[in-house]
Amino acid sequence: MMATQPQVQAHQPHIIVHEEQGQFHLTNGLISYIMMVDKEGKLLNLYFGAAVADRESFGHLVELQHRSTATCRIEGDLTYSLDHLRQEYPEFGNGDYRRPAISIRQPNGSTLIDLQYDGYEIVAGKPALEGLPASYAQEGEAATLLIRLKDEPTGLIVTLSYSIFADSTVIARSASARNTGTDELAIERIMSLSIDMPDSDYDMTEFTGAWARERHPQTQHLHHGIQALESLRNASSHYTNPAALFSRPGCSESQGETLGLAFVYSGNFDLHAEVDSYGVTRLQVGINDAGFSWQLHPGRSFQAPEALLAWSESGFNTLSRNFHRLTRNHIMRAPWKNRERPVLINNWEATYFDFNEDKLVAIASKAQEAGVELFVLDDGWFGARNDDTAGLGDWTPNAERLPDGLAGLANRINALGMQFGLWFEPETINKDSDLYRAHPDWTIHTPGRHMNHGRNEFLLNFANPDVVNNIYEQMHRVLSSANISYVKWDMNRYVSEAFDVTRGPEAQGEFCHRYILGVYSLMQRLLDAFPDMLIEGCASGGGRFDLGMLYYTPQIWCSDDTDAIERLKTQYGTSYFYPLSSMGAHVSVVPNHQTGRVTPIETRGNVALFGDFGYELDLAKLEEREMEAVRQQVAFYKQYRSVIQTGDFYRLRAPYSNSRCAWMVVSQDRKTAIIGDYLILLEPNGPYTRLKLEGLDHEASYRVSCTGPSTIDGKEFRGDELMRVGMVDSDAASGELGGVNPLGTTHDFDSRLFILQAE
């Protein structure tokens, strides 16, 4: 019986099922995702992209031809080969020689399975994934299609989940496997998302780097074979981010078709594009199968993490805003999903380990005078922690530094009218600690093998529930002892010597995933106990900046590199997938501790303002002129904080190969816009410049104000002119520098903010 065809309303999630044709059409008036079950019970992808009107059948999109080297499935039929069909969840060994989405080891050693359609279910809203971060939505905000595939001989059932949201071009995908048979099975590969695109004319952009220079975009055109990015560090890592763009050649920030793929997971991952000899591109993302296996006992299930797939026909900025809105509304959780974040000061670069209670209070007092709202005590407050060789694992206040404990310090900070926050690195341990002396077996190590360290640290085995319970109890005791409203959660060590001494040899392939599940469970337990607490993620800066962490930590320290010019690159690249409200961004001292560069305090502030704003220095050491700049920065951020954190963000000039950089954020009502305009290196006697703005109301009149010299300060312009003709942002470098220049003097590393306000 064919389902009725509803009238699809824009911005309403619909799942249309044509049962006789075996076809499924997910649409919300913005996008369409269409699949079909064919005569062999295989689930095929027919289309993903701009919304199209529904029709009785899309079966004509399946094309079958005889190819002489094909391995054919049906005797007497030389046209049907899985190697040439666009599948939704392919296996290996049935004639498809591309990367499979799943591999299951069976008792006889075979990995051959044959998944065939076994039914579907439609769920209002968005089901949670047990033990894992994932997008969420209420009824009316999303609809979810669950499709069951079954391998009859083993009793394996794979359930594919597809969620479409009301007002987004993002599809959420995940997969789960259940053993309904009687034999022991082992999962050796399980992708969260697999989709075959009809051609390969795409540029792939990945976001790479290292410590202090994270998430810089790198682009190549797809070619025959596999183009992949991955992590085997058991963290999403500084080196590769679990997200990528696939765009048509010539796609820009404001025009062109592009896809975005992001993984909601914080551990080992594999994200790749495989182009076959006929131009089909297979996109996959999931847990990296290197070293991975999972024992799937009879009656047990395994849930793979979630992946997000988005589409735009109007360039990268539109795609990014879809990811930003979905992250703010459906990944980050209450109460902090859209709550204004406090302006903070962190003592680390001001004191490192050299502090006592009075010194900390003096730093906080000076910050309070400038309007800072939160004081964060970083490393060194616990155990025998005088340097990085001791103390990790002993989460007890250091009585020498804090004679009245954390409560005494917190009370003094609160008396200033400020909130108090605290640094932890819960996953690590020093050998010089009481915890290590009591439980050396709790470290990650392989028996009989050498144990490496990182920064004099070792990792605790978070795959062991006893370890997680111990750290939870320690942290709970600390957080209950004082008025602590914020936690900075650091992680400075990648996994090596991966082994779980609490489990047998058959379960060692589970270790890395169980470790990540342990981290997630600890975060969830702490948030259950302290639901109003704000956690900021950190991993030597941006080493674990991913959607999985943002589910628990709605902001993440963007990079340990606080140099403003380097931060332009990092924050620009981060913004392709992650919203401004997720980016911890602070003003630090000069010469900068990572680069030695000296930049004006105004520019340091103008960069950090586009994120979760704060300071990493001792304000008492600034000159009065600089302190006045700090007071103005804090006041500005408080005035426009809601616009910055919840507005629509647009990238305007990329900093990677240009001498300039620019971006802007526009309020949801389009009445207020803030443009960050940055000069990296001065070009003598350069050209006049215009900046084409985005996101404004075409018919509105905007009054412009500028924090630096500008020929348009105080003038009014219509939105259509600012976007189509452009906003004049020439500075003194577009002429001869000197006393007769009406724009004064311009230097390397200068910057300005333009504020546009419509009546």
C-alpha cells in the first residue's frame, strides 16, 4: 500500500514512505534525502541535496549496465553488481570491492555478511544514544527514520538512524548492531555514516595543524582512490579535526554547492572519501578500525557514535551557519546552550606555579575593577604540585598555597562579586602522587612493556569503572567544598601502550572506545551532580575540539597559542563547523609566550572578542592606557555579548595568504552587526579597500561607528549597498604615511571594529 503524499511545508521535518516502491524521502523544504530498497533487499542512496518535490517513484535514478569485470549477484543477470550501485551501508565480499561500512568476524573466521532490508520505524523527535553524545530534539523539531537491515545466517541486525531537523540542512546519522543469533560475533569495523555520491567533482577541505596552530584549512581536489584524515591518538587531536568539506570547484564563502561532514565523537576516527573508477564518491566516517574490535555477544548491542551531514547551495558561510545553529540548539545542552558566557581571567600565564592565595586575590581584584566576572585558578592548586612532575591524581588542595582551602579562596573571590572556577586534568597521573603509589595498575600500560610519558604525565585507565569512580569521588568532594561554578577540563596526553589490564585478550580491541565512554560518563555524572556548572574543555588547547566534547563542555579552549595574529587563523578555521560561543579566546601578555610577537592590546582584544572572552595575564602589570583599553573591551563585550554568541557569523577575508583578515557577526533580527577588520602586514602605499558585508537587511539603513580611524565613521548606509557595493575600510596604508594623512598612522597588526546599528 502506497503512503499518502503530504503537502510538505517548509521548515517542517517530513519522512515520506512509499511502501510499494520501497522508497523513503526525508525533507523539510530545504533539503531532500532519498533512499530505496531494491529487488535484492539492498538499501540504495538515490539523492541528497536541495529539496525536490516528492513523486510516486524515484526508481529511475537507479542505473544498471553490464560491465565486463563486474562480479554479478544474480545468476543470468549481467547488469546487477553491488560494485556499481550507490549503497547506504555496504559490506565487503559480496562483489563490492570498495571500503565497507561494516565488518563482522564470525566463529568460522569469515567476515562475509549480507545485510538486507528488514523494516522501518518513524520516531517523532530525536532518540538519545545511550552513553554517547548526540544531537537532540523534541517532537516537531525533528523526525527520525530507523531502518533495520538483517544478515539472516548470523542474526545480526543493523539499525540505521536518520534524523532531519525542522530548520536546518543537516542530517544526523548513526548505526547500531545487535546480535540476535546464538554465535559470538566480533565487530571489526562499523561506520556511523556511509553515503555514495553520484560523481567525484569535489574539492575536499580538511582542517589540520599541530599544537598552537590547530584547524587550518587544507584543500585538494578529489582523485581516484582514497583521500582520508584520521586520528589514532584516542583524541580527535590537534593534527586532524573530525570534520571536512566537500565542495564544487569554485565554491566560495557566498556561492556554490558544498557538503559538510562532522563526527560527534572525541576518540580515534576515520573520515575519508573513496573515488571509484566510475566517478562515484563514497564518503564514510566512524570509529577508526585500526586496532578496534568489539565482542558482540548473543543478545547484546553496540551503538556507533553519531555523524552529521549538511548541504548548502550558497557557499561555506551558509553551511557553517547551519552547523552553528544545530550545535547551539541541538548539541550544547541547557542551561548553557544559549546562556551568555562570563568574562573570565585565568591566572596561568600570570603566575604559572608561583602563587599563593594573596597573589591570586590581588589578580582577581584588579580584574574585578575592569568588570571581569569569573576568576579561574589554573594548575598548581592541588597535591605536591610545584612543577609538572608531581601531584596529578591527588585532587586535594595544597595547604601551603591555600591555607584555608578552596573554600577560603572562593569566599574571597565571591566577596569581590566574582564567580570562582577551577582547573582539573582528571585523566592523567604523575608517578609522584599518592594515587599512583596506591594504584600503579590504574595507569594505561601493557604488561611487560616500556611505558612512555608525555609532559611527565601518564594516563589513567578510564576504561576501568573503578578508576572513573575514584576520580568522580575526588572531584565531587572538591566541587562540593566551595562555591565553584566553572571547571576547566584539561587533557595533555595522548594514549600509548593501549591495553586494559582488567579485561582479557579478546577484549583489548575495545579499550580505546571504552576509554572515551569512561570520559563521557564522568562528565555526565558531574553535570548530573552540578547541573548549573559550566565546563570548558581543553586538551593542550585545541587537541579535543569536537562535537562530542561540546555536548558536555559548551565551550573549549581554542588553542594554547594566545598570539592574536595566530589566533586569527585558528579561530577562522574553527568557525567552519563550530560556533563562536564554543571558542575560548583570551587576551594575553606581550611579548606573547608562544610566539614572542608584540601586538597592540586593542588587537588582542579585537580578536578575542569573537569568542568566549577573557584574559590570561596579571592586569596589575599593565600601564594605565592599557588598563583603560581593558575596561573598554569588557564593557563592549558585555554590551554585545548576546550578538556575538548567538548571531550569524560570516567569514569575509581569510588570513592564511592575505595581509588582511575580516569577519562579522549579525544579530538574529539583523539590526546589529559587528565587523572585525584586521591588518596583518602593512602594504606601503596600498590600494583603497572595500569589504563586502553579508547577512544585513537589504532595505535597512545602518549607522556605522568605528573603534579606529575611518572615513565612514558616523555615516549611514543601506544594507544593499554595504553588501553589493561594499563598505569602505581603507586605512592610512592606502597612501603615504605621515602627518598629512587624514586617517593618521597604520602599523602592522592594527585592527578596528565596525559597529553597524539599524534604527
